Amino acid sequence: MAPLTSELLTSYRFFLRLGIGGGENDCYFLECQGFKRTQDVIEICEVTSQKRQGGSKGLPVRTKLPSNSKSGNITLRQGLSSSKNFWKWFEDVEKGQWAKQRQFISLSIYDQKSKKEVRFELAGAWPTSYKIADVSAKSNEIEIEELEIAFEEFKRTQ
């Protein structure tokens, strides 16, 4: 159990490692969203033999049980550059090579002293969509590249 004096971590001190194309790529993401793991709920309704006051029927009881776990998709956003790594990864999956393209992703979150405090690991990750932000001659903002990624396993290792 964590001590009561543990530090609250900030969301901007993170590092995401993603290996695409057989190598480790240190990508600098502006935003990572959708890290979510849920469990389905099985609800059972049964009638017990206990009698209601003034009635002859049994007492209904609802029980909720945990079922299968599932992971949502994550969305990664970074500044668009001349690198085609994300596009190539998406394209390879699109061409039917998805089994070879499943990757491992790790997300580390750091405290204010730059010490790694939390680590999540995502296995079996592959891109489901690729998008760039709208372009406008009036804008001076960074062009954003966005990738939505499906994954199978999501666990906290630290």
C-alpha cells in the first residue's frame, strides 16, 4: 500500500515508447488519450425463498459479477514532421500485414524530480486510423498528426 504522503503526479511529465518497424522510436507526443481498461458486468436477478412481509412470494435479489475485461483505443497526437513512420505503420496494417505490425507500447509517468513513478504496458497494439489536423492559410499553429491505436493488453507494471 502506498504511503499517505505519496506525491500526486502531473499529466505533462510522461514518456511514451513505441517500436515501429523493428526499432525503438522515441516519439515526442503532445497528447495521449484513451488509456482505459474496463470490465463488463453480468447482472443476475433471482428470487430467494425469503418471504416478503405480508406476501407469499420470495424476495428478488440482484447480484452483479465481473465478466470479461476489455481495453479501449488510445489516440496519440504529435507535431507532423517529415517522418513517415506512423503513415507506413498504418499502411502496412491496411495492406493486410497487421499480424506482423502488432507492437508494444509503454507509458511512463514521472514525478517532479524526474523519477519514474508509474509505468503502463500495452501489448498487441496496431493503428486503426490516421489523421492530420485541418489546414488553414490563416493559422500559425503546429500541424498535428493523429493516430488511433487498438491494443489487447493493458497493465500497470510499476
